[in-house]
Amino acid sequence: MVLKATERDHSVRAEIQTEKATERPSIGRAISDYIRDVRVEMSKVSWPSRRELRDSTLVVIVMVFVVAIFIGIVDRVLTIAFEGLIKFLG
């Protein structure tokens, strides 16, 4: 969309201009462009060091165990509570 201002009444008018459809590149050209773009983006990635990776992995493993223990405790408490409720009402 292109905005054009007219000098006579100082108003702005929007005009839609359509462009010709551009020709699609060949499949070989498209693949080579894609690979080049991937290489450029991969060069921008900040890769962790071996120590950072090990430490992060250890944190994830420990947190999985902590959450599993928490969920197990909550599950057991709720099971006991519902069993007591059923005995009380039944």
C-alpha cells in the first residue's frame, strides 16, 4: 500500500499497488539458498561449553527427581484423604 499526498487539499490517499508475481527460483537455487542461510544462522548460535552442558544436565536430572518426589508425596496425601472421606461418608 502506498500513501500519496495531494497538494491541492493536503489529504492523504492510500493506493494499493500490485507487483508482478516474481518468478520462483529453481529447486537447486532454492536449496543452495536455504543451506547458505542455515550456515549463516548456525554461525550465530552461542554453543555451551562441555562444563556448562554437564552442569545444566545435572540440574535438570536433580529437578526431575525433586518434582517426582513432590508429586508422589502429594498423591499419597490425597489418596489417604479421599480414602478417609469415603470411609467417613460411606
